[in-house]
Amino acid sequence: MITDDIGLWAVCTLLALLMFYIVKTIDFSIRLHYRLGFAIPFILVLWFTATAGFEISLMGIYTGSLILVFCFFLKDKKKMYRILLAGLVCIAITPVIALHYKDYRITHYTDEFQAGFESMKEHYILTDYKQIDFDALYAEYLPRFEAADDSRSFPQAYAAWTDFCLAFFDGHVYVTAGTSEEAIRLNRDTYYKSQVGADYGFSLVTLSDGRTVFANVEPNGEAYDLGIRNGLELTSFDGVDIQTAKAHTKPIPAVGDSGNVSFYQSLMVTASGSSHADLTFIDARGTEQAITVTGTSDNYNRYRQTLDLLQHNNEDTNLSYKMISDDTALLSLNSMLVEGDITYEHAEATNESYSGMKALLQEQLQNMKEDGAHKLILDMRGNGGGYLDMIPVIASLFTDSEVFVASNAAYNEQTKRYEPVQTVYTSAENIWGNGEIVILVNSNTASAAEIFVHTMMQLPNVTVMGFTKTCGSAMMVSGMELSNVNLYFSGGMTLDETGEVLIDADASRISMMTPDIIIPFDEDAFHAVFENGEDYVLDYAVSYLEHMH
């Protein structure tokens, strides 16, 4: 039996036993309100069934709790005892029934995988482009879902789904937990807690010169006491040289470009460790040292802290700005969605026209210029995308001519190619002028946000920069709701101006869009991020603009 069912059985059993004691000691003829206690187990069962679902093998608990309700209407204690005994017996035998019922909490994870797999095989838009071998994937992952069925383990099935999705190197291929009992309890964070390994008191990151170094070291922890410090180089982990260890780690989620995967790969090395890990590293004197460190049960918090420091997602209010120097403004664009409660004096923001959003942005740009700004930094780190139609509305305010945005495409059976059926261009409504623009991106800049960046890169006064490329996934998204998970994948083709796939990585796993400047994650960047807590990418952009003529 699963834990929740055992808990329900134990509570109902204890309540029934409590009823025996109460019946023995309480005069129900004068204390009628005590009778309401007979209904508590049944009320609990109703609530549990509504949240966890009906399970036929638990009929003993359902029936027994209902039998207890009849005591409410009785005054004769002997009859009450007989009713209570009948209810208690029904409840007590439930585990025996459940454990011998072959379809107890049957999961059908294999059937669910087959349904989602067949849908993706038929509708995934990038199969040929990425050279996806669906038959090989099916053969690889089917046994994992069969094992999840055998063990009735949703976490196992969810892990199989997530690994299956990662095989596509497509940020638009992913699953989220559905509405089943266990799916509600398990979200993506819970899954990744089981994937990132033990916490040894440090994280690992890779510098642009290829060295893997310690980061986010716990002050005064065991590793610290053994000589580990931020920035020292690790040469082997648990008896394996660090390059080999990195090559065998699982990629972090939602990255469509292999270069992005490499940038974060060191973070996952500790996932291969156990309760203890043997390390060799170069100490501050340049001498190689060998130590053994102890791992705690959960590395997720440190993993998230380190990842957040590296990515530095923009969390300012969308479309807000601030002056960061006498001539430079910082504008936040962290979503290609319009918040439902944004209304303006000029017009209400709607997904059809975005008139309110456009009016706000026009006003913001005018205010920047009045504040003395003729340089603009547009922060799109962490912008996960949204509506394609929003892109030309914003981009139009920065260009003097029409600029190509994207083409939606359909498959032509005669030419055996995807061909444009709708092409989107900006209009020319330049409010900003010709002042320099820097756009900040990271691996979480995805989907419609990437198409916007691609559009802006066509302008002569725009420079895009970041530690990494954008996510590398710009197709239109399809999805299907399954019993335990919701499955999403690229289901609509988006083309560039030449009729080729826009942005997404092909079989080489190399995204088609590269920032103008990949900022080196060197020692200066490392110390700024992990020692001083600075936003190095933003500071780099400010310095870049200051040195432009």
C-alpha cells in the first residue's frame, strides 16, 4: 500500500477504537453532540477519495467508515458495540485486500508513455531536422516505464519522462506533473532534488579556459576545513578525472544548445557521488591535494543558488526602466506576455493589439530620453517567451524600416518541404532613435523571446551579449494532457527569411543564433559573481557602452 492509503487506514482504525472507549464512558442520551464523532471517519474518507481518487480495493475502509455513522442513530450500547465491531473489522481487513488485489492503484505508466510517444512521433515538427530516431528512443525508454508500473512509482515514471524529453535537446520538449494523486505532490523541483546528488559543501563550475573550479563553498564546512576555497581547481572527482566525469553527467533541463549544456555541466558532477567522495584538487600553493568529503542528503538548494548566480535572471517588473548612469537606461523585458491587470490611461493591454503595452513602452522610451538616456540596455535574461504577435509591436519602436520577424510554415506534400504560410514583419515606428542598444540574454531566454532577439539583431545599433547563447528553441508549442503528466513539444514550424528553421539546434545540437558577444566566464567574472555577488553581465554591458565612440 502507498503511504497515504496506509495513513488513512491507520487513522480510521484508531478512530474506531476511540469510539469503543467513548461509547463505554459517555452517556449518549444526554450528550448528543458526541454522536457527531461517529461521522468523522466517513467525512475523512470522502475528503481523501476526492483528492486521491476512488480505489476499489479500499472498499473495506469506505464501508467500515459508513457503518460507523449508523451509531449516531442508536442509543443501545450493545447495538453500538456490534456496529462498531463490524465497522472496525471492515477497516482492519483492508490492507489484506489491497495487498492481494493485482490492480491496486494501477498506474498504466507504460500506456501513458505509448500514447505520448505516438503523438510526438506523428506531430513533432523537428524529427527530420534533428534526425530523431523514435524507434531507438522507444526501445530505450519503454523498459523504464514498465519498471515504473511494476513498482507503482510515479517518481520513476516522471524521471523516465524527463530523461526522454532531454534526449531531444529542445527546450520546448518537456513534461509537467499532471493532476493525479502523486503528480500533485511531485513537481519538477522535487524530481531534480533526486537528480543533483549529495551536498558536499560546494558547487562546481567551468571557467572559459576549461578549468573546473569550486564555487559557492560553504564557509566553515567540512570541505572548507579541508582546504577547499572558491576558485581552486578540481582535477578528479571520486576517482574519475574531471573531464570524464563531466562528459558522463546528465544535462540540466530546457537547453537546446550543446554549448549551453557544457557551460552548466560541472554543476551536475556531484550527482554521481555517494555518502563520501574522493577529490583531488590544486591548492592555493599549486600543490595537488587528495581529500575525502562527506555528502549530506540534498544538494538541491546549493545547486539552485549556484545556478541562479550564473544565470542572474531578470526579476524586475516587466517593461519597467531605471537610469543606471547619466546616459544609460536599463529596461526590463522578462516576459513576452502581457499581464492581465495592466491597463493604462491610453488603452487597455490586450493580446490582440497590445495597445496598452505599446503605449506604456512609448511613454517609457520618451521618459528615458528626457532623463538623458541615449544608450539602452534591454535585460531579457530569464524571458521564457510568450506571444509571437507581441514581438513586432515592441521591435517596431526601435526601427526605421520594416524588419523580418518570422514565418509560420506548413508542410507541402508536393515539394516535401515546410513553406511559409504567414510571414510577420515589424512596422517602422522608431521612438528610440539611433542610440546604441545592448540586449542581455542567458540560456533561459527562450521561444518568442529568442525570436525577438533575432529580430533586433538585424538592427545596426543592437549588440547581444551573455555568458551563453539563448535556449535555442523557437518553434510553436503543442501539448497533450495525460493522466499523470502534461507533455509539451514543438508542434508548429517557424522559419527564417531564407525558409530555413529559425534558431533551433539541428542534429549537431548547435543553436542557429549566437550572441554578438559571448562574455568570457574567466577569473574576473568568477570572482565578481561568487565572491562579490555582482551582476557581471550587466557591468560588462555598461563598460562596453562606455567605451563605444
